[in-house]
Amino acid sequence: MARLTINQETLERLRAGQPWGVFAEQIGVDSGTLSRIRHGLSQPGPSFIANAVTRLPVRMDDLVTVVEDDAA
């Protein structure tokens, strides 16, 4: 089964050194949600992706990566 992961380098570039809480507010997501996505504890969902690509100068395919899980 495939899953989405966040591109950490892109996220860091977009954050541009501002605190993670401020960055979460900028893209309209809860800081806890952003933290879980950053640490790989949850996948970026449709709302997270939609908020990010509409509020930041980023394309969806630069923000997220599809990863194939080995276990099927």
C-alpha cells in the first residue's frame, strides 16, 4: 500500500527559519498536526496539503512524496 510523506527539505525551506508554531499558523494547521507530520507519526492529509499549496509558494509534488510500503 502506498502512503504520503512530507518532503522535509521543502518544508524546512518554506519555513525559512521561523518558529514551527508560527509556520503552522501561517499554513492554517494545528502545531501538533504539523509536528506529527514532520516526525512521520502521521501522514499529510488533504486539508494539510491543500492549505500548504494555497498559502505557500510550493507545488504539491514538491511538498509530498508517495512511498510504497514493502508489506502488501
